[in-house]
Amino acid sequence: MAGRALIPFQLTATLLLALLATSHAGGIAIYWGQNTGEATLSATCASRKYEFVILAFVFQFGQGRAPKLDLSGHCDASSGGCAVLSSDIRSCQRRGVKVLLSIGGGAGNYGLSSPADARLVAAYLWNSYLGGSSSSRPLGDAVLDGIDFDIELGSAKFWDNLAKDLKDMGKNAGTAVLLSAAPQCPFPDQWDGGAINTGLFDFVWVQFYNNPECQFSSGRSAFLDAWKQWESVPAGKIFLGLPASKDAAGTGFVPAGQLTSQVLPLIKGSSKYGGVMLWSKFYDDRTGYSSAIKSHV
């Protein structure tokens, strides 16, 4: 009896190990900074829910425009009030959380006019937020881990130049500059596509929301077709971008139970799978979405 019972047990164990071998554990990336009703930056990282926190947004830059940072009511960057976040940023980094700065967004005044313009913007970001130096550093002397490209407006030109320049500046200084992008799920993305194709991006969190043709609510086939196309890009890891509540986006919200039982099993076997990106901390605080999915991501 014992000998016969061992065979199914061994088979079950073998199947479980095979499943684990083909399933890739991921992390959660969260956008922070666009609502005063969300947890502080230090508390966000102290929660240990997130692997990446993306500060949003530098919404104005390029083509001779004076760069501007907007962190909603958290602080006033124009008066130097956001420098107080330096200690929070360092606290996040001590906990192993990568902190990136997002440029662009769905509402702003930005764009690049030439490779030279891209170089100027790269120099500004390097000196003001990364490993360079400037008399004016909006977030104080903390050194961020990288730059996120959330380009949703204007021209698609010269973002590849900006990515190359940022990576080169880090390389020349002997430090890594992480690059991420937040394209829409229709493939290829009309703004970020060229930059992503440089092969320089470490993370791509694809917005599978506000795009009915490729979000999960349009059906398993449409969703998987889009995911497989994004898997093909020359980037490090691909994240599934989702709203953290129904109120966070017009369409594309996936209830936590459905995400963990129906969606993640479809994509976790991918070697490119990196995890889930959520918009945003404000909405996540109200729904507890990240807590509900973290053990499954």
C-alpha cells in the first residue's frame, strides 16, 4: 500500500516542481505623487509591498521649456519644497526599493526637437535627479535609481536619443541608470516604441487599461496576443500594468481574484515576466489591491 501510494505522491511533487520551474516570481511597481490623499513616500516603501516606486511627473521639458516637476500637493517643487523628500528616497533605497522619476504623463507640455535637445534634457535629468550635480536639485541630494518614460503626447521622435544619452552618462560615471517605459498595450506604442527598440530599457510596464482592444476584458485571446507582442521587445522585464481600482482608469480594471486565478497564470511562465505595475498609490491605499495580489505576483 505504501509503495503504491508513493507513485502518485512522487508524480504530484514532480509536477509541482515543474510548475515552479516555469513560473517566475515577480514584483509590484507603483506610481506615487499625483494625489495628496496617498501614503507618504517613506510609508509606501516601509509597507514592503513594492519593488519599484515611480515618482510622477516631470510634466514639462524639452524644446527650450523650463523643466517642471509636479508631485501634486505633496510638496511645491518650484519653491524648493520637494527637497524634503531626499530622506524618504534614501529610506526607500535602504529597504531595497528602486525609486525612479517619471517624465511625461497624460497631461503636460513636453517633447524633443532634435538629438541635441535630447542631450540637453538628459543632462538636466542627470544633474538634477541622478548622479550629476547642480545648484538646483528638486528632490534634494538623493540620487534616484533611474528614469521612467511615460510618453503619451506629442511627437515620437528622439526619445531613443534620450535613452542612449542617459545610459551613457551613467556608464561614464561608473553607475547604472535604470530605464523604464509605460507604453499603451496596442503594439507597437506610438510614442515609446522607438525608444524601447534600442534595447536599453530594463523594465517595460505596459498599460493594459484605457485600451479596450487589448486589455483582459476584451477576452483571453486579444489579451494574450498583445502580451506576446510585448514579450518580443528587446527589454529586460515586462510588467502587466493595471489600475488599482475601478476609479483609477476608464476601463481595464481586473478584480484581484480574477487577476490571480485567470490572468497571471497565463503570463507567469514567460521568461520576460517581471510582475505587475499599478496606477496608483492613492487608489491602492483605498482598495488594498496590492496586498490582495502580492503573494500571487
